[in-house]
Amino acid sequence: MAGAPKSTCIILLLPLLLLGATASSLPLLNSSLPDPAAVVADFHSKLARSRRRMQESGGCMTGNPIDDCWRCAGTNWWQDRQRLADCGIGFGRNAVGGKGGPYYTVTDPSDLDPVNPLPGTLRYGVIQEGPLWIVFARDMTIRLNEELLVNSYKTLDGRGASVHIAGGACITLQYVSNVILHNLHVHDCVAAGDANVRSSPTHSGWRTRSDGDGISLFSARDVWVDHCALSRCADGLVDAIMGSTGITVSNSYFSHHDEVMLLGHSDGYLPDSGMQVTIAFNHFGVQLVQRMPRCRRGYFHIVNNDYTAWEMYAIGGSAGPTINSQGNRYVAPANPNAKEVTKRVDTEEGQWNGWNWRTEGDMMVNGAFFVPSGEGMEAIYQKASSVDPKSSALVDQLTMGAGVLGGPRDNGEAAAYEGVNYAGSAAGGGSGVAGGGGNGYGYLGMVYASSGHWSCRSHSILALTTLVLAIICLHPRIV
């Protein structure tokens, strides 16, 4: 074909050159936290403060820095709901949700018209512009006819009611930021789509068929999922793809599912190299099979979770992710062929032995074992660390409230998990002080959060695009 005209080249290159002039303000790839060491230092102080308060005063303090932050602040949480937004940890700590915005109360569990939702419905609230703190007037089960497209700066706060999003489509966070999902039952989600759905007060559009995830993140950032119960969905329970980053999944209860959590779109999708995710204080419960999580490319800190069994593997990955497993308890299944915690998916050992996977302070029970790789990459591991790990001996204490608060912590499939002091072997050190359970949560009746900017561009992508166009313009024969 003929080469590109010079006028066309100038038109194509000029915007890129102008953008390049401001590129210094853009983060590396899509990384929301370019200095993970600062996150480590921040959480060091939060953990120290929480443990010190637990030792000094007991009461409601548990040593779990998230829960202690909003439960033990000296005020009634239902009168100070928005304090929750100040309690995030890890890579999703900047998710402010609807902090500073008004309250919106869901009074109507119906979802009759996804294009023109009625005031009082959940869909009407989540599509609004600006910060909004969404609470629920009573117990309810919401069966969504189409994906719930949540807009930026929203908190869905299920405390004080038993809220089930179940039996239909579920939650999608696409091209949005600053979302907090708290205290929700999400289960039995199905595929939907081939329909028009509203995503903001001024826009609705055609949606192709969805996968049926419980919570789907697509190019989303600064997202915090806390104290949710997830099970039995058509695809994943939590999936984050297409450059999503700045994510924390904490204090949640996972059960009854095959492919639990996918973090990364595909092995060849380079923007996921900037993905940063913290998985902390969760309970991975009965009848889970694999992907807790399954990671691609980015940095993943998996800390102080309780894995009570799996059928294939617990943590998997491909395309060279950095995985830092610290202070978890891994209880292997009876199957002698499924004792390994880790799985390098569709990759030969000669390719993965340089990947940065390590275990530190983990407790291995019933023959569980973790295969590390990339020994001696301390600097890389530090970047993957987003919180200060505690010993696996404290897993019972840190995960005893995992799941939905104020009722059954799971989705009703199993008896509430009380926590078991398993005997096991630890891969690293650390010890702690068991804290008092205290006053409990009381009746969880009817809380709101700093802003953040985001960009999916990177210096490298910008430079590469400019270079390709320049080559085309200067050497038209190559095309």
C-alpha cells in the first residue's frame, strides 16, 4: 500500500508529542501506587497501633486493623458510617467510595427497567454522578435483570441489613474508580446482556453477553471489597482484568465455587503488568476448587488468609506475576495429588523458575506445600508487600469476622465457620497477642469517604506508539 501522507503523519504525531510533554505526571503503566514501600510503611503504623490498642484496652479491639478502625473509634459506627472509607489497607487503600457525598437509601429491591431505573432502586443510586453513600432500608434480595454498572465514587454499604444480590446478573465496575463494596451477599450470579443498560444519568448503551461474574472489574482502579460473602456464580467470584489496579479484597468469605478469582486478562495483555492487588484476612471455605487467586503479570500480596481446602490448587499464575504469600494458613485436601498450594499454569519449569514467588510465615497443614521461585529477589518482594504480615498463628483472630457481619457470614450453604487452631508447620517467623472478642458488632442497622485521579496510559505505551507512527511516516515502504 502507499505510504502515509506527510500531512497525515503530522496530524497523528502532534497529539502524541503534546501528550508526551505532560507524561511526567502519568504513573508507570497503570500502577496506582508507584511506591509500594510507602504502603508498607503506612500499614506498619496501622498494625502497630491496632495491636497496641488491643493490648492496652481489649474491649472491641481484635487486632484486625480494618475492623478496629471503624468499630472502635469511640463513636457508634451507624452514626459515623463514612469512617469506613478511612480504614482501607493495601493496594486498594485509596478507594474512597462515596465519602463526602450524601446518603442514598435503597427502598425498592426491584430492577424492572435497566435503562430507566426507578428512584429508590439500587440501580438508580449506583449510576448517579459524584460521591454517593448507598445504604439499605431493610433486608432484601435484589435480582438484577442486567449487569449493575456502578459509577465512580460509590459505596455500597450493606451494614444493618441482610442484602443479597443473587439469582440474576451481578456487579460490574468498568472504566470507573473509587468504589467500596461492603457487607454484601453476592451469589448465584448468571450471564446477562444483549440488552441496553444505563451506566450514568446521561448514558445508556448496548451490552454484549456478560460472563456471569459476581464482581467484575474491567479497567477499574481504587476498588475495595470488604466483608462480602461470594459463592456459586456462572464464572468468577471476583475477576479483575484489562489494566485494573489498586485493589484490596479483605475480610470476605468465599465458598462453593470452581474458578474463584482471576486477576489479569491474558498472558499477552501487557497493561496488566501494572496490576497491584492485596488479598488479606479472607476465609476461603468449603467446596472451592482453584484460583484463590489466579494471577497474571502484576504484583500480588496474599496475606493472613485462611485456606481450609481446595480441590486443584490455591494460588496459580502465568506470565511471570510477583506473588508474595505471607502469614497464611493452607490446609491441604485429603487428595494426595492436590497438596501443592501453587500452580504455574501451562508453563514449563524452565520458564517459571525465575518468577518471584515466595512464602514467608505461612502455616502448612495436612501436607500442604508451597513451591517458591526467584530466590533472592528481596526488592521485588518488597514491592509486592502492601501490608505488614502477621504470623499465621494469628489467622484465627484476623479472619474470625470474615464474611458478612450481623448474620450468617456465608451465603447460607454452611454453618458459620468459627475458626480452628490447626496444628501445622510454619514457613516463617512471627508471633502475636491474641485479642479479646469484646462487644461484638451489636445490631448492624444502618456510614461515607478523598479523591483520586487515574490514567490507563503509560510512558512506555506512549513512547512505543509514537515510535511506530514515526517509523511509518519516515519509512512508508515498510507498510
